[in-house]
Amino acid sequence: MSKMIDGVCIKCGYMKSGGKVQINYDEKKSDLELFEKDYDKMIHNKGLLKPFLLGSLYLTYKGYFLIGFILNTIEWVISFNLFNFFGMFAYLYGFAFSLVFWIVYFLIMRFILSGFLYTFVLYLDKKRILKIKKESPENYRYILANHKVDGAFLVFLNILIYILLFVICFVLRYG
């Protein structure tokens, strides 16, 4: 005698037609384990290749588009300014010397980001889980278990926005 949504009981899965819906999540898992499919890798900091290669775009890949876009913009502005700063040394010591400095900075920054991003994504996931719990307390575990993000599309969209912004800035400056 629980509340039914679209003809399905939110507690037991009983349908008005007499059948039963199987709920595809494990009751023993925590909310964060249900929500984050890569929880085991993230909690043990394994498989850091995606965060290393994507950098701040990894946040976009995990479904946090705006935060990923802002942090990626900051990352690129810092990288661009440091590349220009190291470019000053090109006149003194040669271009290869300044390029090596920038590559070393880039690798160090990516190593730091790849270690930090898992923790930050789990923090953001906890905040999103609390929001989902408030919005639908009856069936939030079902929502958490069926949560999916099209990360590749979001990364593509983010890169497309950067290309569009670059073209607009180029046209405004030289057009």
C-alpha cells in the first residue's frame, strides 16, 4: 500500500498489471557506490589515465559541465601565460629550453590534477546525491542506480565551445 508512480510501487516494484519490476541495484551498496560507477577505482586512485589525459575536462566527462568548463579555462589561461613567460627565455637560451620548461610544468600540473580530480568528483557526487535525496526521497536509490552521463558528448561539446570562442576572438581581433 505504498505510493505508486506510473503504475509501479516505489517500494517493492509491484505493477498494477500483476507483474513485478526488478530493481537493479544492490541494497548493501552505499549511495555513492550506486551513483558513481567507477567508485572502486576512484576511492583507491587507480586508473589515472583518463584524468591525466583530460585534465579539467574530466569533470565535464563526469557530468559537471560548468565546473569543468570554468576550471579548464583557468588551466588553459595559466598554461598560455606560462608558455609566454617561458618564451621570454627563448631569446636568451633558445626555444627548446623554454619548451622543455613548459612541458615539465604541464606534466607536473597534470599529475597533480589526476590525483586530485577523483576526490573532487566524489565530493561533487555527494552534493548531487543530497540534492537527489531531497527532490525524491521515496525512490532516490533507483535514480542513483540508473544515473548515466554521456561524458564523451559533454567533452566534445566543451571542446566545440572552445573552438567557437577562439574563432570569435580571432574574428574580433583580426577581422
